[in-house]
Amino acid sequence: MATSAGPPVSVGPLLGPVRSGNAFEETMARMLQLIRLGSIPVGERLPSERELAEQLGVSRSTLRQAIAELQSAGYLEVRRGRYGGTFVRNPEPNPVQEQSREPAPRPDPEDLEDALEFRAVVEIAAAERAAAAELTQRQIHALQETVAQSAEADHYSYRRLDSRLHLLIAEFSGVPSLLRAVADVRTRINDLLDMIPLLQVNLDHSEDQHRVLVSAIIDGDVQRAKEIAAEHIAGTESLLRGFLGEASTEAQKGTKTHQATENREDADAG
């Protein structure tokens, strides 16, 4: 069963001004990050065009171009009328595209380790800070609702709902920079997770950990929240290293060996 509506994540800290000279491309990237990480749930309306353009520091024409392209790609729906606006939609998977898509190249071992280590630092810190905070009833309800939705999600929606939960925890830590860091690392981790199969046993275990983690945060049990967050992250690390780490390391070794051989041949020829 696909899940759509749910509590949104505060998008303000995630929409800093575009700083590169490629305003259109970076605007697209920021918008896609919000959608793919579930910061704005499926069925929810985007902030107004004026507000988005101001937060991104781009012209309205650039923003409209980005929205038009995302609408064409199936990520957004523009509705007219009194209750209109731009709404997030769930793009339907295209079996033909999925079958014809070439496998993504394996990650560089150093990039893999950097992403895993950085995730551990920022997400454990977010869980610790959220557990130490005095949460409002609205925040408690948002966490509980998101855990329930991710538990019911189908495989196609799971990654987005899982990300939304971790972003909410980061938001409730009360540190905007921590929310931005978690959003960035979740994007990297999700790209890695897309390279490996979704395992139902692992998903069930993750959902059990999510429930315990949220319970610890709501109860204000800082130590328990840190322990469960670390345990949860370690499980994902094990899967990613198992599927990607060894082969990625061997590929890098092979490349270095080939380069060393070429260097020796060049030296002999010289």
C-alpha cells in the first residue's frame, strides 16, 4: 500500500540561496532533494512561488522552468483554481526505463566510507539532541505518524518515508545546520541504497528500531536514543559494506595494479 500524506519537514533550512552560476540546475537539484527525501509529502502543496524564489535566491522565471520540468517528469502537479498550487505527486515507476537503465557504477571505497562515517556522526547527534529537547505534542504526533506510515509503506515509497523520519528527528534537534547535514547525507546514502536490493527482513528490523528510537526520543531517554540510533545505522553500514565495499575495494585495487603495470612499462620503454 502506497502512503502519501504525512507531516512535512520544515523546508526553510533546506532551501538556502543557490550559490553556483548554474541557477536552473541547482534549483532542480534542491527541489528534487525535498521531494525524494519526503521533506514535502506526496499530496502536499509547495510553498508559494514568491517564497520559494526568495529562499532559493533565484528569479521566478528560473523557478517556473524548474517546476515545469519536474511537472513533466511526474514529480509535481500544478492545479488551478481557488485551491490550486503546485503539489508533490508520486511518479509512477516506468518498467521499461527500469529494465533499460544501466547499473550504477560502484562507489569509490573512500566515498563510501566517508558517507557512512558522516551519517553516523550527524544522525546520532540528531537523535541525541532530539531526545534532550522538550518536544511539543505536534512534534510527538509527527514522529508517531511517520513511523506508522513507513511501517505500512510499499517498497516504492519506503525510502522516502524512511528519510522523512530521520529528517524530522534532525529538525526536532533544534539545530538547523544539523537538519541540512542530515538531508545531504541522506541523499548520498539513498543513492548507495539504490544500488542494493531491498530486503524485507532488513526492512522489518529497521522498522522495529524506528519504533524504539522514536519511543526513546519522546521519553527523553538520551542514552537510549543514542544507542538505538547507532545500532540502526550500523545495520545499514553492514549491508552497504557487504554489497558494495569489498567489490568496490577490489575494483580500486585492480585499477591501481593496472596503473602500476602501465607505469612500469612506460619506465622500461624509456
